[in-house]
Amino acid sequence: MAQFAEHVVTDQAEIERLKAMILVLDEEARVEVELDDGRVLTGAVAIKPTLQMFIDPQGNEGTNGVLRLDDALEPEKPHFIALASIRRVRRLEPDQHTILRRED
């Protein structure tokens, strides 16, 4: 049974972008993410996200995923972020300055 999400992805190029993003979001990786609404969150990836099938409010089926990010300042308050709402990901480890950015 599919889960519900505010936004689902059906465009193959966007699905490939989500797949590339997941490659950077290793479990326990320290990252900074910029969201579509302009917020920038920093923390540790709790669990490596996966792509799943979701249904949006209009009943459309598509792909998305959920990132659980343990906040750097308040780790007891995790963020659950839809992958499709992430504009940019930056790894914070000194040896990995990977940046993925969605081109709008």
C-alpha cells in the first residue's frame, strides 16, 4: 500500500536526481540540506533514505522518499524531510564536499 506525500515525482530526470541524492545521504553522514521553502538544516542522516511509491493529495501515484535528519543543535528533535523538497545537499565531512543542486 502506498503512503501519502504532498508531492510525488513522475519525471524520470527528477527520479534520477533523487537517486543521486540518496548516494550522498549515507547513514550517519553529516549534511546540510537546503529546502524548497528556503530553510537550511544541518544534522546527521539517521537512516539512509530509499525511494518509495507515494500518492499525492490529488490521487496521483509517484516516487519520493523521506530523509530523517537528526538536527545538529537539537538531535532529540529529528526532521522528516521529503526528498523531492530538497533543493541542495552538501556533505560536511572534511574529505567529502559533495554538492548536489537541483537546477530550476
